[in-house]
Amino acid sequence: MAYRTFVDRRNSYWQAWDVRPERIERRSVERRQHSSGEWKGVERRVGDRRRLDQKRVVLDNGLGTGWLVFESKSEKRRLTPIPKHWEISTESQLRLLCEKAQLVPGNGSGTYGTSAA
């Protein structure tokens, strides 16, 4: 996760970082395949060991590929998709990205870095 700080045109201090969600369920297909045909050994796969009672988070509005978080003491913003090479942007470029970002409602707590936004 890249992390940057900058000051906007109103002299407010901002933090910026990227959020890249990992896929919770990595197995989408059965990977065990044998080139010699049918498996003759002892079957070790008894049922599915994956926990199915866990909560699943559905990311919509293009958030599945990640987003940039901009947070100041008074507000939090989110920009998706993550711009390429944002971590090496100039301060003025970061200001422009922050201005384009969507305001995250109800997150003006001023607690820096406490959530993924």
C-alpha cells in the first residue's frame, strides 16, 4: 500500500493511500488434476473444508479493483479506479485527484488511518 501526504489549496493537510481488496475466495475451480487419468490413491477430499458461514463483502460501483482514499481532519474521499503511478504524482496532481474523488458520507471523524474507507 502506497501512502502520501499533501496540503490542499485551503491549507488543509491530507493523507492519501490505495486500497486493493484481495479476493476472499481464491479457489474458483478445482485445481487437482492428474495427467495419468483417474486417481487410484486414497481420496483425501471429504467434503468442502471451506467455511461457508462467513460474511461476504460485495464491492460494487467499481470498487472491486481498488480505490484511492483521501482523508483530512474534516472529510474522507474515495477515487476509483486507482490512477496509474499516483504514488509518484506531484502535490498539485494529488490535489486534482482529491478534488475529483467522491465524498464518503458520514466519515468526518478526523481519525487518521483507522479504516479502509
